[in-house]
Amino acid sequence: MMVDLQSQLEIIKRGAVDVLPEEELVAKLKRGRPLRIKAGFDPTAPDLHLGHTVLIQKMKQFQDLGHEVIFLIGDFTGMIGDPTGKSETRKQLTREEVAKNAETYKEQIFRILDPTKTIIEFNHRWMEKMDAVAMIELTAKYTVARMLERDDFKQRYQKQQPISIHEFLYPLIQGYDSVVLKADVELGGTDQRFNLLMGRELQRGFGQEAQVVLTMPLLEGLDGVHKMSKSLGNYIGITDAPEDMFGKLMSVSDDLMWRYYELLSDNALSEIQLLKSQVADGLLHPMEAKKLLGSELVTRFHGANAAESARTYFETRFQKRSTPAEIRQQFSAPQPIWICRLIVDLKFAKSTSDARRLIAQGAVRVDGQVVSDVNFQFHDATHRIVQVGKNRIAQVIKENLSDPY
């Protein structure tokens, strides 16, 4: 049974950056039939992280509204490499690498999506059947001038950096996927806008009704600055151990926590707003709100028992009033404090330059999580324990307070 139009729009637009164009989405919804919702993922790495699940969570919302969800694994496009945001030609993956990664995706997405209601497609299925004539016909539907309007291509062209011809094929093939799948709506990150709009153009070129494009924001990683990425080390993997996932979520800043709530939580926006008001009014500590989010997400990927165990582990190891036996000292410090300064004050490093070197080596941990950002700020609202190597461990408390908690 389909939900009423206004309620659908409210759910669909939650967290979205753009719905292009919204009036076409409304017209499609008014027809009262399930829409075909497409989102593509290139299997360029074996594991998904929470940044990827922003789109998958939106797919689940469409699925819960009664629409048909197509999870497209770009095993063909993955061998080309998406040029989006790249200043140089991307390394091409082998067929074997792509196939291996694709298998892990199939298992991981069903931690969110309903496997009985999800269509999984692979774009090699139609692209490997396309002959040279058909490919030439496809490339004839777009111009080089239009391709060079794309920001990353434009910048590389202006800087006289090489652009391989095969990179122009990527957005064309992504758009052609929408033609084959007869997509009504395609989801993607804001960085995919050009590729998503290509689908609209090609569908018109093939005599189809154009899809609506819905873009979602790129989720910031643990550093709160850059988008979540394995290469930057600021990610939370959905296959992370429950204790690691929970601990990483506890290290997210108080402000970023609300963005995670909006984009990743199943809670209604009204419930999230209530939590936010309680924190603002001092009725709920930000850490408690963060624990609720951590428990929800660990439950989603590992189950309720694992979530309860992860929360207990965090509270026992990092928040109990008594100082753990392995901690060598307590230290009073101003809050917030730059991590490098703190390490020097603790006499865990001789200088801030030495502290930077330790961070670069991955030797510094806060509450059990490796610190990779040399500009990290230690704050008592979310942080407790500093560790350098195996034996230099300290519990940090606020200055001039006998009971920091």
C-alpha cells in the first residue's frame, strides 16, 4: 500500500541536496504506481563504509514506501574508473578485482536493504553485448564540448593534464544504464551530478521519459572535514568489529553527530529534533545522544546483542570512574587542547614535531581509536584516554575539577 503523496515527499527529501526537477517527481508519484529507483556502486574496494550507506539508506526509504529498488553494481564501469573529482586518469581495475569486490557488496547491502525486495543488476550484462557500432551510436549522442563543461575535465584540460578517451565513456555508460533499466529516479552523491544528469539526456535520446535525479550529500568522515574515505583513514566500515564501530562513532564531534543522525538514523526527524533540544537545554549529555546513535548503527550491522556489548565495552574501558589498571597516570589539562600539545605536556613526546611524527606512524590513540589528523582537538565532552605506543597511557581530566565526570 502506497503512502500519501505529502508523506512520501517528506521522507524522500530528507537529507537530500537536490531533487531535479521536483515537479517531475511529484508527477511520477501521483500516478500511484511503484517507481524504479536506481543507484549504482562501482566495486572499486572490497568493503563499504558509512559514507556509502547514505545512498543505501535512502534506497531503503524508497523501498519502505513501496517502490522498486535496483542496486546496480558497476562491474563494467568499475574497470574504467570513475573520473569524478580526479586530477589524473584513474588506475583501471582487473576483471578479477572487480568481481571479487562485487561479491562482498552483495552480502553487505542486505544488512540494510530487504533482499526479497531488492533487484541486483550488473552493467556488464548489457555492456559486454554492445558491439562497436552500438558504442559509436552511443558516443554520437553527446559532444566533447559538453563533456568539457564538467568541472574535473575542464580543470584538467585547462592545466593541460591528460584526459583519456575512455574516461569520456564513463558518464555515457552510467547514463546508458538508466536507459536499459528504465529508471524513474536515480540516486547519487553531489559529486555525481554530471553523471546523473547524463542519464536524463540519454533517456530522452532513446525516446524514454527522463529520470528524476536525487543527490545526497557526501558524509564527512571522523575528522569532520573531508568526505569519508578509506584512503584518508577517516572512515567507519560497516564490517568493522562492533566495539570498533561504536568507539569510532563516539569520537565524532557533537555537531557532526546530528548530521549522522539525519543521514544514517531510522529515527523520525521529529524524534531527532527532540533529542537535539534536550541536549541544547542541558537535559541530555551529548555523549548519551551519541551512544543512542552508536547503539542503533551497531544494531543495524551486527545485531542488538553486539550493540549492547559494544556499549558496555566502551563505558567500562573509557568512562568508568575508577582509573583502569593499565593507565599509568591522570593528567589535568585545559579543554579543548591540541593533541600534539597534549602529548608533549604528558611527556609522551619531546616536542610537537616529535608528536606529529608519532601521529604519522599511527602510534597515537584516543579512546582506543588511532588519531590520523595532526590538528585533532582533545575535548573532555567526548574524549578520555590518550595512548602513545603500548605503555604510555593517561586519563585526561579537566583542569581545576576534582570530578571530571
